[in-house]
Amino acid sequence: MLFFRGINAINLDDKGRFAIPKRYRDSIADACDNHLIATIDLNSPCLLIYTQDEWEVIERKLISLPNMDPQARMVQRLLLGHASEIDLDAQGRMLLPSLLRDHAKLDKQAILLGQGNKFELWSLEAWDASRPDMLNSVQQLDGQGALANLSL
């Protein structure tokens, strides 16, 4: 199983391509033959990038949701509808569809953030604007619920 960690400053070219950092490329090639899936994030102005195998697990869960439930249908529509299959080229670059780039307001500078089973791709501007609020929110947590047993 792949595990993505770390933060990487990256650049997109005029065609909407960016290079996956070299430290991940061999693992991605071995795990999924360079087949990745990108979709939108429902809660933040970024994209989510999964290996094909990891995405298929999520896809099965989404497809199993009841189609008659309006909330489930909306989530299916957004996540599955925006999911785009993307192959890394010989230089380890991804070409992002313009609709996905528009959703995340990606321009030239971006942040690729490892999140375990996936990457998040943020515009540098959105990351810089959101990060202080995220840090502040984390500092306000009361240590209850899912985070109760987390010791850092």
C-alpha cells in the first residue's frame, strides 16, 4: 500500500501539467502502472488525487449508496462525475482537465500535499489563505471524539 506524506511546492505549465515529485514516481508506477484518478474535494478548494486501486475502493462505496437518497445522490454526482482518469507521462507529469483546474483555481504555483492514501492539490493562494484558519481550528479542538486518543 502506498503512503503519501509531505508537502511539495510544484508548478503547473500553461497546458495544466505538473510533475509528480520524483520520490513518489517509482512507487506509483509499481502500484498502479501510472494510472491516477483526480476529483474535487467537497469541503475545500482543492483536488484529490488517488491511485486507481485506492479510488476503486472509494468508488465502490459511493456506488453502493442509495440512489434515492438526495444527499447520497449529490455526493455521487460530484465525486464520481468529476473523477478523471489521468496517466503520468514519461516525464512523470499529470495533465489536469481544465474543469478540475478551474474548481481548485489552479494557476502556476500549487501545493501537493500527501494525505496517506491520496494527495491534495491546492493552489498556492488557496493554501496560504486556508492554512492559518486550519491551524487556528486545530488549536481550538477539545480533544474529544475521533481525536481523543491521538497523542502527538
